[in-house]
Amino acid sequence: RPDNRRRRSRAGIRFIEAHTCWGGGEYGTRWKTIDGAAHWTSQTANLPSAYYRGTHLNAVHFLDSSNGIVVTDEAALVTRDGGISWAAVTAGLSGSYLTSAKMTSATSAVVVGTAGKIFKITYSGSWSAVQATVSPGSSELAAMSVFFENANNGWPVGCGCILRTPDGGARVLRKT
């Protein structure tokens, strides 16, 4: 628990291996355990300048021990080295409160948020985000979570509907 002994909620948690787990929550807290949750270490070093300390972490996802993503209200932070360094992705993520994210490969992720916004983030020397094409009638919906069964097939879900992406987040189709 934080040094000031104030309880902070955890907005996201992800076990990567049996003993390694990342979590995040209020006021930008990021935590990591390597002993099956017996001890947690605060992860505050090497944050990019675009990261706002007072911003809440809304979700955390790691594909493996090296590649992970966390989303704040307005930005995504991506690591390719197990959290030693983080790159901020803010360009292209406007117009939405970000709620969830999933790494789909070492070089791509999908981020979802309010106002029907779904973004595909890719790495090609640097990280960039492109808004997905969302099927008609879905733009008013808020995607609160996303699940991927593999790098292409994903299921964003939210207030009142289920969506599907068959191509890693480039297009999003309304299913309900």
C-alpha cells in the first residue's frame, strides 16, 4: 500500500505469469508483484512527460512479461521492456474518456472509451493511434471493456451493446 497509508483503489490488474502481476488505479498508481502478490512495489519511475500524476489509471494489460499498456483518462502508456520505460500515446486519442485496453501483439493494441470511440494503436518506430471505423448506430455507446480471443478477433462491450472487431480494431461492428 502507498507510503501515505491512504487506501487507493485498483482500476486494473493483470497477471502475466503465475507470480508476476501489474495493477493500477487512482492518482496514477502503478504496482507490480513478482512473488504472487505477497509483496507489491510501486512503479513510478520513467513516466513520460505526457503522463499526468493526478490522472487515474483505468486499465492495465500485459501481453507477456515485456509488452504492456495502461490507459489513463486521456492517454495510453505503452512499454516494450517490462515497465522499465514507457511511451505516451496521446495523438489521435482525443474525444473520448479511455476506459480499457488490450495488447493484441508486441506492436499493436486496442483502446476503447466513451462516445463510441475505439482506437487501434500500432508501433512502427514510434507509437501512433488511429480511430476505428465504427458501424452505424454505435457512436453514442460507451465501450467499457474489451476482450480479444486472438490478435484479430475482439469484443468491445459497453452500455447496452456488444461490438465485434474482426481485424484487430480497424473496423468495429455492432452485434446487439
